Amino acid sequence: MRDEDDLAAHFRVRHAVFVAEQGVFAGTDRDGWDASAVHVVAAVGPLVVGAVRLYPLDEAGLWQGDRLAVLPEARRFRAGGPLVRFAVRTAGERGGRLMIAQVQEPNVPFFQHLGWSRVGAPAPYHGIPHQRMAIPLAGAPAAFAEEGYAWALG
């Protein structure tokens, strides 16, 4: 985030996608994680068209990526890939070893294309089928094993 205007735009994109378009949340999608999360935006020229947030879940290097949103009219610009790559790189640069996310079923192939793997079976998340997914981060040792994160991976 560069400034408060970017943060406001980040929240507007999330609201437009998760509240207005998809109806995943009623009223707002904001929660307690927003206070400490890294908020990222994607812009096309002066217009903010996408958003994602990320935050550490523990001191051992587990990070969560979520609230990936791109405005419907801007999806042709393919801002989702750069947002996800930026989140993964940023978490790795900050000492992360593994990033997890809850991904809506139709978006699983997109995440797999970006190097993410399915973890377990799809399950409802906020009333919508989601697939838990994970990706090792730059901070992960070569012999990285997901078993150390069994509590988070389910």
C-alpha cells in the first residue's frame, strides 16, 4: 500500500466482489485480520482493479493469502496472476515457509497453474465450496515437508 487512498480502493474492490457481486458476505467482508494484514492492490493506469491480502498465521512461517478479488469489468486485464505472485513472493521475503488459501472451486486450475497444490477435499467456506491449497515459499528449506503444518492443512 502506498497510502490511505490505496487502502480505501483495496476495500472497495473486495466489497464489490465479495459482497455486491458474489454475496459471500452480508454488509462487509472486513474482519480482524485486516488490522495486521499486508494489503495489495493492482491498478490499470489510475484505476485500482484488484486486491489481495496476506498475513502470517504463526512464527514458524505459515502465511495465509486471501480475499483475492478482481473487478468483473477488469478481469480481461488478468490482474489475478500478478497479485497472487506478489503475495507469494512477499510472504517468502518476510520469512514465510508455506502459504495457504481457501480457493473457490472454479479458480483451482488458475492456482494450480501458478504452482499451488490441493490440500484435502473441497469443503464449504462461508457457504461456498472451496478447496484448501498451499504453496511452499522462498523461505522453505529444500527438504520442506507439509507435515509440520498439519494443524493448518487439516
